[in-house]
Amino acid sequence: MSNIQVTHDTSLDNARSESSLAINPNNPQQIVSGSKKFINYHTYDFTLATSYSTDGGLHWNDSAAFALLPGWTGISDPAIAWDDSGNVFLVALPFNNPPDSTIIGIAVYKSTDGGQTWSAPNLIHTSAGDDKQWAAGDGNPGSPFHGRVYAAWD
């Protein structure tokens, strides 16, 4: 298969970075990608955006926008993982910007439709020092924790 570009916006204001991508282990036709999406790169104003594929990555669609809780101006640093029931989770770093780009903590969003739409965020940890989060699903049928999704951060 040749390389396929997921996002196609030509505006530098919508540039992407810090990307993550995960394939549904039970259905490799379902893939979700997430990245930081700039609103204005001159002022370093951004949030997250995701895309989803239902045909193994041949074609991509933009997902619905993420909800933000009061006091949040954006979310960053996507980490994506699937559970064994076909749900996909995105672990994000919510922040308040401007004036001084304050980190709020770690939030988790859930999609039950392959990344087309996302739940309201669940704030699982609150600290201005949170960063570098990641997520993984336990897909091992022999594991006593089979089906769980884990989030880790620094």
C-alpha cells in the first residue's frame, strides 16, 4: 500500500503536530488518528482534532469536535487506544491559554462509533505538572485484566 495522507488542509493556521494513530485490534478496517490542530500558529493557539477510517486507512473523515469543560481553552498531546469491545479512547492534556498556558491535568474521551464522535471529557487527574500521557488496551485473552484500557503520564 502506498502512503496516504490523513489530513489535507492547506492553511498553515490548521497545521498538525504531535500525532497518534491506533488500529482497532478486532477490526483492522477501523483506524483513528489524532493530532494537535493549530487554530493560529502565530499565537500558538491550538486544540486537538481526530480523523477516522472505516476501510483500513484508504479514506479518512474528520471526526466531530471535542467538548471542552469550562475553563479549558484547548486540549493537546493525543494518545489513542482501543478496548476489546470496539470502543476507542483518547487521553488528552487540557489547558487554559492565554495568558500563560496553564496545564489542567489529564482527560479521557471515549468513542463508541469508531472515532466519529466523542463523549464529554472525563478529567482523571488534576495537576499543572501533568505531561507525556499515553494509553494502551489489554487485548490479551489470557490476562486477568483483559479488556481494560490504561493511561500513564509523567
